Amino acid sequence: MALCDMFEAFGIAAIALAGLTLSPAAAIAQPVPASANPVALAEVSGNWLVVPRRTPDSIAIGGIPRSFRLTVEGGSVTGTFRFNGWDYPIANWVARGDGFAFDLTGKPPFVQMRARPRADGRFMDVWIGDEMLGIAPFLARRVSDSELAAIERDAPRPDTMSKLPLPAPHDVGVRNLAPVPPMGWNSWNVFREAVDDRSVRAMADVMVSSGLRDAGYRYVTIDDGWQGQRDAAGILHPNSKFPDMRGLVDYIHARGMKIGIYSSPGPVTCSGYIGSHGHEAQDAKTFAAWGIDLLKYDWCSASNIYDTKVEMQARYQVMGAALQATGRPIVYSLCQYGLYDVGSWGNAVGGHMWRTGGDSIEGDLWHAVDYRFDHNGNAAHAGPSAWNDADMMLVGIDGLTPEEYRTHYTLWMMAASPIILGNDLRTMTPAVKAIVANPAVIAVGQDRLGIQGQRVAQIGTTEVWSKQLADGATALALFNRGTALAAITVNWRAIGLRAPKRVRDLWRGVDVAPAADYTVEVPRHGAVLLRVS
Ligand code: GLA
């Protein structure tokens, strides 16, 4: 079974671990390293604070600490893993090689973990996952009872960790705020929890100076990691990395762009920051008062509390209605990994776009792109202000070839997905910019009909996709998902295009001869995008 299929079977649990970099496609399929030195049981006894790998200081800047509390008893180890405010009892502890393996129990059910204290006794390497899902490594630091108590005392604490009453379902009536798929940039892929005011302004500057804004990229979204604590009145304040949110919003608006922000229907976000659970109206008002234009709302820890589709819809509806009640036009981006056929109810809860799967950025990037050929949501649900969101772009991120970048971009355009860049724009190469700022290609994705293109032919690992455009033309994408050069032939008649007058290769920027059969060689993992009129 492919990894992402595994994830779907695994459900929401994997996503809840995203802050530990284990999420749907998170599979870092590497074996746990072995060493010859056996570890004494006593060495694991005590408290261990999880130290994020990419942003080791994030505990200090707003996240909820994650820790192990381990006790050695009768030759075995018991204890809990405290994750985003919940305690997961440890079970089935066994010595394994030079370390230990154990299961985490609780809700949602976690996968297996392995741990190995380092020789200095101060750090413990921990691996979470299994061979099927992939194994993500992270680090834990030994802390004393008093140090852990102090860290937890000063940390943010959600005030509603259990089920809240659900509103009666009703259609909140979506407003047409996203007539074409939103385009922009989001902080998560580049900065994760280290995102701050300065880096967001810097990206906004580059969006202007590089011409990306004028190419259509208008939304600058601050993803997870901006949140601080609620005050006595329940108002959520940014953490110290965002000293002047209103000023930041003004800065983006003054440059002719819009600004997005991130929260969760759960008490805690995927990376352990305070979510909007029970504070939806208050947070919506705060966002509106800041001048926010888009909210990405990520299910995350809501999966610890809510179990059903109806509950999920209701929690999304609460925020959808709250956003509308502010009177400010705020695009509502649902991030619940495509569960429960979200396209069939996303609009009813006020949503304008909804993710169709897990995080592309985790694990093997080509796999994440290739997966979307078959998992793009239901095209019938797509249209103005109703977009199947194939997740943030990987163009410009290490792990894909230039050919794969183009294929990725072409597929997202054909699928009428929102195009939210995830690369570091400050270091974007001219070649990457040429891919993400090609006006003729962008016009395909931004076509005002808002039709989601679909596969019309498939032979082996090659396929042809078609997307109807408003001016009567058809965008045709020829994809080679295979690992060798392949010739792809299009017979216009066979795909219902009769005799085209003009065929333009949009990536090459040249017209090609509209003969009855058009054959083109497409490199491995490559794509050709044609505009047929
Ligand atoms: C989840 C989302 C990501 C990102 C992270 C932040 O994994 O799917 O896009 O927002 O949470 O913690």
C-alpha cells in the first residue's frame, strides 16, 4: 500500500503529530540506527522534554511543551508522553537492540516509538512511526522535575479540552470571496515555528520586487507558530515574534497584498500552539480587527475530542459563522486533510477551499506530487469559491528536479488548486521564478470558469488531462509519470477537440502544428502544457 493510502487508513492520528514532523506523507523511511552498546533501564528513567529539531527554541516562543515522564518499575518502563496537553500512556515497553520500543495508547491511537538515551545521559533520541508509515526522528532533553514543572507553568494552556455543544447544522451561505483559486505564499514550509514578523515582511517585499505579486500572488499567510497566550478576557495575543500584528497587516496591505493567518478548531494546533476551540467568535473578531483576509483552519487536536463527520462539520461551521459575523471578507481555508468528502460540505460551513490530503512537504516530494494525480478531490465540487486544495507548492524546494517542478505546477493548475508557494522567495532562482510566474500558465489555473481539469486519457504511466477555459479554448496537459522518456500522442478528434486552429505550448512559449495527431516526447516525470483553440 502506498504511503499516503496508509495515511488515509491511519486517519487523523498522523496529522496530530505534524509538529513532530510526522504527518501523512511524513515517512522518513529510515531504519532506527543500531549500536552495540546496551542501555541500562535506569538511564531512561526521568523526564524528557522534546526539543524540536528545526527550531530548538520554539518552546520558549509559544508552543506547548511535549515531554516524556518515564519510571522504571520491576524491570520494565511505564509512563506517559505529554503531547499538546494530552497524556498518552506508554504500553508494551520492550528492550530492543540498544534501545527500547513502546506503544503510545490513547486517542487518537499513536504508532510505535523507539527511544535510545545518548551516552551523555542528557539527551534521548526518539523515533516515532513504523516501517509502513515511516519513522521520524526527534530529540528529547533530560529535565528535572522542577525544570519541567516551571516550563509547564509558564507555557500556554488551552482552557477547553473537552467536547463543546454543537450548533444545529445549517448552511452559513458562502460569500464569493475567492472567485478564482487563491494564489499566495505561506510561511510553513520555509520557517515552520521560527516564523516571525521580520521574515513575513521580507517575503512580502520579495513578492513585490520579484513581480510575483503582479503575477497574481496576493495572499501572504502566517501559518502555525504566531500564537502566544490568551489574556484574562480570553483574547488571544501573538507571541513575542509578532510584536505588532496590526502593523504587520498594514505593511502587507500597503503593498497591495492580503494577509492570511492560521488557527485550529481544536484547543491546540498541530505544532502545539493555542487553537480557537471555544473562542471562535472572539478569535474571528481579533482577526478581523487586525485586518486579516484569510484564515487557514487546521483540524489538528480537534481529533482528540471529536469523532464524527457531523462534529467536524459543526466545529468548522462555528468558525465559518463567526468569520461572517465580523462583517469582514475573510477567505476561509479548511485544512482537514480531505476527510469526510469535505468538498460536499465545505461551502455550507462557509469554506472557500479545502485540502484534499496530507502535507506534501513531509517525506518523499515526488511521491507527494505523484499522489495528487489520483487524489485531487471531487472535480464536481470545484468552482468559484469552492476549491479543492492540493496543498502548498513544492516548487523551489530541494527534493524535486526542474522537470518535476513543472509537472507539479502544471498539475495544480489543471486541477484548479489554490497556488500557495512554500519556497524561500528570497533565494528563488531565475529558473524557479520562470516556472511560478509564467502568465500563460497561470491563466490556465486562474480561468474564471473555475472548472477543475480531469484526466481524459491514460496509457501506462502517461496521461492527458483536459481543462475547459472561459474563452472556449482547452488546456491540455500531457504528463509522463514514468521514469523514462515517453512519447505521448494526442489525437484531437479522439478527445473531442475536432480540428484545432491554434495549439500553443505554454511552457515553451511557441505555437506547434495542429496536425491530426500531435506527438511529443515528454521527459521522465515531465509535463507539456498546451492551449488548444
Ligand atoms: C499541519 C498542516 C500544515 C501546517 C502544520 C502546522 O500539518 O497540514 O500545512 O499548517 O500543520 O503545524
